[in-house]
Amino acid sequence: MSKSFLFDFEFDSIRLSQAAEQILRWTKEDQHHCRYVVTPNVDHIVKLQTNKQLQAAYRHASMILADGWPLVWASRKFGRPLPERVAGSDLPAALFEHDLTKDRHTKPTQVFLLGAAPGIAAKASKNIQKKWGHIQVCGTYSPPLGFEKDPAENQKIIDRINLLSPDLLILGLGAPKQELWIKEHHQQLDVKVALCLGATIDFMAGHKSRAPRWMQKWGLEWTHRMLSEPKRLAKRYLYDAVQFPRILWREWRKTGRPV
């Protein structure tokens, strides 16, 4: 896979369909520990500037996909173009559509959903299996608040996942919690690939709605999300709007290319 070096990290310069194909290939390989995929947007890039643990999590990731049109735009301006935005929330559907286990003689792909509020992952599971009958959601779990600081709870989660040995683990814990958690525990997990996908479990459950396609196409999905959850997201987006231009300026000074 080709790479584009941006913001001190190597982004995978691939399209959504190519990412899905590669992840599915990984689920068919024998390996000693869980690979994991991160899908940064502008907010993640802002957090990466000061969070050393998050930086380490990114450097251990097997795939970094640009989930944000501003990142794709920046890549093109800096002469290291990414072919398209690869939204984390689009990734499960792409994987399920590409899945070779549509052949009834092949063992169904096993998926575990970790995250979201109680009951939400169960709804997502029903919707997945209704739409993609060849996918089997083998387990779901909504961890309690603060679980990441509780060794006993973390071991409970690891044991629950390993008992089922899924092909794919979808993490819906929010950033940077999901990235830090998988970096800490991926070597203990009997999982082929883990995907850090934020609110995707909520979207698959129908608990939250994604922006209309035209807003996604024009890079306005953040507007829809902010209007849907203003108390939680307005302050974050305002902070990112101030910090991201500064990050772009620093990147320009390093590369010497005009923005």
C-alpha cells in the first residue's frame, strides 16, 4: 500500500474499497496479535499535537485512514495527495459488502461490537444481521464509565472477546479512548483486526443519524453532527477551528510547499 506522510504520520493512500479488501485479507491470515485501524479526522490531528500516548497508538496502527475532507485537501496542497476521504462510519458497510463469506460454504465472518450505551450495540447487531446475513455478530458489550482505568474490568473485556475469537472487533468508545485502549491491549486479544470507529455503532443502531450524502460530499458532515449534539460538540469544533490552521502553517513550514 502506498503512503502519504502528513502531520508526522504515514496515512494509507487508498480508497474505501481498497481499505476494505486489505482488512478482509488480514482477517484470513494467521497472526500472533491483533492489527488495528485508526481513522483520524481534524479533531484527532489536533489531539495528536500534545497527546504522547495517542501518538504512540498511531505509530503502532496497521492502517491510518483520513476520515475528514480537510485532511484530504491538505494532502493535495502539500503534494502528497490522498485519493479520497475514507470515513470510518462507511468502513463496516464496505467490509460487509466485500466479504468473501457470502459463499454459504464459508464460515461467516465473526464481529464483536464494543462500546456505545447499553442496548445500542444489540440494536446495531440486529440491523447488521438483517442487512448482511453472511455476517455474524458474535458478541456485544457496553463497558461502564471509567472502565479503562480498572484492570479487572479490562481483563473481563479481554476474556469476553477472546472466548469468542472474532475476526473483527469494532470499537465505539470515542477518541482518544478507543485508540489508547487498543494500543494497550491489542497483543492480548485473540482478534484478527480491530477498527477504531467512534460513533459508528450508534449509527448502525439508528440511535444517531449521519449527515445526508450531499453534506458528506461537500465536507459538511461536521455541521450536521454539531447541530445534532451542540452541547457536546460545539466547544470541540470551535477549538479545532482555531488550532487546525496553526497545524497547517507548521506543516507548510516543514514542507516548504504553499498551502
